Amino acid sequence: MTTAGEQTPHISRRTARLELRNVTKSFGKAEVIRGVDLTVEQGEFCVFVGPSGCGKSTLLRMISGLENVTAGEIRIGGDVVNDVPAAERGLAMVFQSYALYPHMSVRQNLSFGLENLRTPRGQIAETVEEVAAMLQIDMLLDRRPKDLSGGQRQRVAIGRAVVREPRIFLFDEPLSNLDAELRVEMRGEISRLHARLGNTMVYVTHDQVEAMTMADRIVVLRDGQVEQVGAPLELYNSPANLFVAGFIGSPR
Ligand code: ADP
Ligand code: MG
């Protein structure tokens, strides 16, 4: 069990503010992100919700650097990163599909690529052990992904993001492949991780319950635009319109 007060000797607490300024994305003639303006504060747990196809993944991919922006500006820690390669943005992304390396052990999956980052070589093994213990996968370090359950695979995928000491975590529907019970357990796990590390987190989901229970603030997206931003109860009690009310499940 991890708690907010616990020490993480090998993982430093890193965080940064994220700013989107009039961000637009077109694929050919289709404008799928249309002038998004948003600030995510340092250490904030910000959830993007909206129906399938509204642009959640595209927004996240632009923040991470996997996709170029067509117009507008993305700033991390005050610096414009539009032209900064993904690997140099100080972020880590967790996907629904886990994206683990099938031929590598859990230990190798966690340490892969660390050699190229800041971590001194001798410290990598200790960092991996610490993160594995944090996520309760320390007994699985010598297994291959195929010998893990879905929940364990997602813990490894999250661990792989944690060892990189990102300033900002990006999650793209990380729990969608899990059954209802595991989703509840992993929600708690990710919330504890946030309390412990204090990173900025941007979490994409189409699940209203996840958004309501995990978010400091929710960003409701519709057709590539921000419909409303607010704390969960603000959106629930004062939805800007029927779309937000319907999506958040408030009684208006
Ligand atoms: P969400 O994650 O909210 O379901 P996406 O960001 O995946 O939505 O997609 C938003 C819109 O952009 C959709 O209409 C989708 O078809 C389109 N889209 C996403 N990626 C591409 C791409 N590489 N080429 C063309 N259209 C794309
Ligand atoms: Mg998506």
C-alpha cells in the first residue's frame, strides 16, 4: 500500500504546468481539434472526457509530441515545445493497450531506455525495484508480459512511465481493457501514485465515473472543442449546457 507520506528515494518529484494556446489540428481537410485553450496547473490531476471521436487522443498525442500541432502553441513549464521531440519533453504516456515489449521480462520492460536518460547506470536496478514495490509488481520482475494478468500488465505499463520521472503523466484510457472490479482497484492505484509523486497528470477517459472520482478538474470535450472546464462537483451542479449535463450525468 502506498501513501502520500512515503519516501521515494530513487524517484524524484517532478512536475510542470501545461498550457495549450489556441491549439488546432487538421488531418487533411478535417479540423479535429479546434482552438483549444487550457492551462493544467503543476501537480493537478486533470481529466479529459468526451464521446468517442471528440479528439481526446489527438490532443494527448500533440501534448506528448507524437503528433504535430497544425496551429497554436503547447507550453510545458513555460517553454514552447511545439518543435521539441517527444523524448525530450519530460513526459511519459500510458496507453490502453499497455504497449509492453513481449520478448522482455518485466524488469527489462521497466529499465529499457533508462540508460539513455538521466539515471546513472548503477542506480537503474534500485530504481526499478523501488517502482516495482510501489506498484506491487516486485514479485513479477522475472516474468514475461504474456504470463501476467491484464491488471498486472497495466501496472507494468504505469511503472515504466514512473521510472522515467516525468514532469507530466499522460494516460489514454488506461483502464478500458480491464473488468469493472479491476478498474476500481486501478483507479485507486493511480490516485495514490499521484498523491505520492505530485506530478501533473492528464488523464483521458470516456468513463464519467472515472472522471468524477479521480479528477481535480474535468475538461469536457465535444467535436474538438472545450465545452466546459471545472471541478467535478461544479460540472455536476452547474453544467453549462445539456451536453455537459448528459455527459456528466447531472440531473439538469
Ligand atoms: P477520441 O480519442 O476522443 O476517441 P481521436 O482523437 O482518436 O478521438 O479522434 C478525433 C478525430 O480525429 C476522429 O474523427 C478521428 O477519426 C480523427 N483522426 C484521428 N487520428 C487521425 C489520423 N491519423 N488521420 C485522420 N483522422 C484522424
Ligand atoms: Mg482515443
